[in-house]
Amino acid sequence: MTSTTGSSGSRTAGRGSSVLIRRLIYVAFFLEVGLLLLVLPWSAFWERNYFAEAWPPLRPLLTNNFVRGAVTGLGLVNLGAGFADLARVFSARERSDSSLPDGTPRR
């Protein structure tokens, strides 16, 4: 026979770890996209772009330094969002570590 009290506690612990994993994946996504958008516009890969080769009038726009800078700016925004969310994850874990299981703060 199983106790309902134990299963309720394990469900909330499982939900908490699921939320943590989801947020960490979200952070990893933003950091990866940010790094790619930061580096790719200035690499040779950007100039050998499929779309620039398939539609030649697009090449001057894609190789324009202002467009490259704008894409790099989007990469910086993504990196900022990723680091901000990572800081929120760490601060939420610190708050949960400093409180008792019932939510009251430790003295």
C-alpha cells in the first residue's frame, strides 16, 4: 500500500526538476543562437550563403557591413537574454536553498 503524502512530494520535486531542465535548455538555446549570430556574419560561411548564390540580387545586401552588424546585434541580444535567464535560474535556486521545505526562510 502506498502513501499519498509521499507521492505528492515526489510529484512537486519532479515538476521542479522538469522546470529547471526546461529553463536550462532554454538558456542553452539562447546562448548558442547568440554565439552563432555573433560569429557567422563575419565568417567566410556568410559570403558563401545558399540564398546569396540562389538569388544574386540578395548578395550585396547580405555582404553589407551594416546588415552584418545588425545580425551581430541580434546575437548580442540573444546572449544577453540567455545570461539574464541563467542568472534568474541561479537566483531561484539560491532562494530555494535558503528556505525550509514549507517555504519559510531559514534563520
